[in-house]
Amino acid sequence: MWGNSVWGARPRRPSTLRRSIYRETARGQTVLDFAIGMSVFLLAVAFVFAFVPSLLEPFATSEGSHTIVAERGAAHLTETSLSAGSAPGVLSAACTAAFFGENGSNGNDCDWTHDADAVAEEIGAGEFRSVNVTITRDGGSTVAFSGGDDLPPDASVSTASRIVELDGKTHRLTVRVW
């Protein structure tokens, strides 16, 4: 009746109402969709940049290991190598002088195996670290003993200190590792 179809196809009705609604509302993307999508994307990128370095951190050397070596070295020197054995933090004057090469002492009765020139080996710092040991008095203004490598002017240095007694006077033993 309305078409020339043999099979009885449905007649087509004009859909002007449906076409006008479709043209006004069916857009590909709105400003709000774009803003939400870009926000999610930028958050994902920021997350990746924030957490990927922490995933790779165990494979990189850090300054934290230098701090541990400095603390361990200061404890080893004050409790074992230079200790008088009477109390913690009391250093033997003879062993300390022999360790730093003062007064011609030989250090035969002391617990250290290397002197201040090889302090890295004495505290077990390893061959790729530099170590400096200094014993000061009077609040750090007077250096009583010093040994090890010279301090670099621009390197990151980890420091550990112990308050010790030497010859009945209070001193500060400082171990620096870089």
C-alpha cells in the first residue's frame, strides 16, 4: 500500500521529531567529559612519576648506607678499638695515642688492627668509602687527634659522634663517611 515491497515491508513514517532531538543532544563529547577524562589521565601520570622512582630505589646506592657505616664505626672505635675496658665511652690514652700515631706508641696491648691511616679498614667501611676520625675537646674548638682521609669541600658527608672520656676529660669522637 505505501511501498512497492512484495514482502509486506513496514511503511516508513517521517520521524522529524526524532531527528531534531538527536541533532541537539547527541554530541561526541562535552566539555565536562573532556575535563573529567583529562583529570583522570593526569592523575595517572602523576602517580607513575611519583612511585616509579621508589620502585627503583633498592637498586641505587643511597646516602643512608653512609650514615649506618658512620654510626657503626663510631660505636666500634669507642666500644672496642680504643676502649679502656673499664666503662663504656672511656678511651685508653695509650691506645688512642698509638692509633693516631702520637708519642711513638706501638699499641701492642690494644684491640685495633689498623691505625688511623687505614681507619676505613678498621671500622669495616669498605674500599669505596672515605672515612675521617677526629677527637676534639673544648666544645669542638681544639682538635686532640685526627686521622683518615681529608674532608672534601663539596661532598655529602654522613657524621656520627660519641662523647668520650680521655685522660679524665670529656672529648667528642666524630666519624665522617663519604
